[in-house]
Amino acid sequence: MGGEKPPASRLMKRRTGFTLVELLVVIAIIGVLVGLLLPAIQAAREAGRRVSCVNNLKQWALAMQSHHTSFKAFPYIGQRRNNPETNTMPTADNSGQRRSFVVSLWPFMEALALASRWDTNANYFHATNPVLMQTAQPLYCCPSDRPGAMYLGGSWQFDMRRCNYLPNAGPTRSYVANTRNAPFGVRSDSGFSSDGTLWVPYRTSLSRITDGTSKTLLMAEVRFPAQDSRDPGRDSRGMALHDFINNFTAAAPPNSGTDMTWLCGDPAITCSPQPDNLVNLQHIARSRHPGGVNAAFCDGATQFIPDSIQPGVWQELSTMNSGTAAGAW
């Protein structure tokens, strides 16, 4: 009969599946959930990378302490003779026994294979030393930056690994005449020359840190340029294995101010090139962690220093003998 209702089974068949509108609603809901979850996932990953970065920095701080135990002082920031207390390079072609603090710390950071092969009578770009300069080490890089990054040299300069962790050279510049106010730095009664022939480093014992080891910066992070390039576009930041472009200063709070360095190749990080005036070297502590940088203190402790730290407090933390207590941050 025409008025009979269709069987229930036929009604069920008609109602299976989703309509187009329902599918669009489901897709929209999934999109919203993904949008909510992605930042949380990214934040969790960054938190893990930051923990790994802190662990790296802790190993550097422990290596510094071990060096101090063995030699009664932290290492020189760099050397150009095996006895760096004398005026440095014997010839004008940079052929002294050049090396950075990194080489001095290899024996204390599970890099004995590198330390045992280093030729102390040659500089970092002679003999077998360039191969060692190019050998990657896990502790060189913060995982939030570019692990394995290289400085690509030109002309007489050789390639070398970059490193995110640099020692503290004071509140303003890498070198200030007649000043010894940071754990690492350069002294020279004759001043400073652009070719480095008057470049004389000093090293520091814990007894000289009269402001307190827990209130004096030892090391902090610096940031690599976005890519490794040969000329044009080379950038000298993160050259920890170089013997003088290998420090940070507290001239500006973390992740602010202008880097003043040998070569500037990354416009994303404010920089002023100083190719012929190394007195003006100024590498600001920087990182790819949101909100601040990891830093180590002279007692071996590590802390996350926020970008919001007051400039005067940050500079006071970089000095070791001012007699003024650093404020809170």
C-alpha cells in the first residue's frame, strides 16, 4: 500500500556515514586541537633542549674547576706562546703557538684523544692542528642553536668548529688598558695592536675573585649566525677555538645591544664589524632560548639569566673585584 512506512533497515542504511557539513565540523575541530597542541609540543621540546644546554654548560664549568685544581688557575683565554706571560708572537706571520682556552680544557672534558694529538709548538692552523679544530664535540653546541656549525675560513684562515659557550671577559670590551676585572682577559703595559703582537693574556685564580665566586660570571652562551658562509658573508661569532675572538662581555643585557666583532655576516643579529681594531671586541651573550641565556658562575653553578636583568646588575655580575654586591635579578 502507498501509505506503508519503509522498513527500519532501509532507514538505517540511509543514516550511515557523515554528511559534508559533519566532516567539515570534524576537520575544524581537529585543526583547533592541533593548533592548541603544537605550541605545547614545541615548548616541551625547547624545555628539553634547554636542559641539555644547561648540562653542556655545567660540563664546561666543571672542566674549568678541574683545570683550576690542576694548575691553581683558570686557563688563559688564549695563548700565542707556550709561555703566554711574555709578549706573544715571535713573528709577524702569526706563527706562534696559538690556541684558545678550549684546547686547554680538552683534557678535562673527555676529549683526551684531541688533547694528546695537539702540537703545542705549532699554532691552530699548522701541522695536524687544523684537523683537531674541525672535529665536532657534543659539548660545543646548544641543541637549540645549530649543532655542528662551522666557521669557514678564507685566505690563510682555516675552518674550525663553532662553540656556543664562551668565557666572561668583563663588563664592557674584551680589552681595557690596565684593567683586570674579569676572570678572563688581556693585559698589556704597551697597549694593544691590531696584529696582536702586544697581546698578553692573563689567567685568574679563585683567590682573586673577591666579589664572590657565586656572584661572578664564568661563562655564558653566544648565538651562532644563521648559516656558515665563506666570503662574502663570513661571520666570526661563536669562534671559541680562535685565540682572541672567543669571549663574551656584559656591555648589554642578554639578547640585546650590538656585537662588535671581526666579521659580521648575519643581519638578523645586530653587529658592527671591527676588522682592524680588536680593542673594540664586544660579544653580547645571546641564545635561541625564549627569554634569556644560560650562564655559569665561578663556583660551578649554572643559572638561566633573563633578558630583563638590569644592565647594571648584569655588568656587576661580570666583574670579579669591584667590591660592590650585585643586585637581584
